[in-house]
Amino acid sequence: MADYDPEARVIAPVIVSTRAATGEREDESAPIIAEFAATIGFATRPPVVIPDGEGVLAALSELLVQIEPAVIITSGGTGLTPDDLTPEFTKPMLDKEIPGVVEAIRAHGRTKNPLAALSRGVAGFKDRTVIINLPGSPKAVREGMEVLVELLPHLCDQVADIRDGHWG
């Protein structure tokens, strides 16, 4: 993980994976998120690793109240199996959805793998925190972060109501 900079915007990864939560496999997604975050000057908190399912709501709620990061990126739980519930627990929390973000992520992913179209992730914000659901595979997280590094600085400015004259 990148060194913590108290002045930097903070990304809080939430890894939604039963196998990673039980120690059956090592999480590979949070280091990818941190790697890309560092390229745009964002700090990354150690990940919250939880099993698939209902724990997503508690994890997101706790981060929003206790940490108030600029960004929460979830990885996992966006597929089609019965315990893939990350979008179902994320969407009701959002003040506003930002569908273009996940559309861009899916479109970029589809250039490499047609199965990227199956991700059901959502994006939006709650108060001043951007929340984005990415798929669980490290490859899909890398592809998602390739898109997000282009969007996050301006997206966070807009959510924080920072106007630079050009977009204001």
C-alpha cells in the first residue's frame, strides 16, 4: 500500500470475496487499486475484506461514518450468482447514481473480454464519498482502474463542489 498522506484524497477498498475473507485465497485486487490510486496522488487505506452477501451494507456504512473517504471502491459481488449482492446493497445508499462511470468501465473491459458486459456494478455518491463497484477478478479491477484514474480527480472535485472555472 502507498504511504499515507493526510493531505491526499483517500480511497477505501472493500473486497467482497468469501474465499479471501476466509483465507482460502489471497486478495489481489486491493494492491491493484492502491497502485493506480498512487499514480493520481490518492492514498489508499488497508482493505476491508468481507464475504459475499449482506456484509456489504455494514462495511459501506461503517466507512462512510467513521472514515468519510473520498472514494470507496468495492471489488466483487457484481456477478450473477445468488450471493453476488454488492449492487443491491450499494444502490439504496447512493444520493445520486453516476451510470456513465460503470458504462465506461464495462465498455473498456469489453475491448478485452466480452464477459465484462455481465458485471452489474453501480457507481454514485453518498454525501461527499464516491462509491464504485468493480468486479472481483484482479484483471477486471486493473481494467476498471485504467478508466477510473482518468475520472476520479474531476469526479471527486465535482462531488466536493470544487469548481475550477472550466467545468463550473
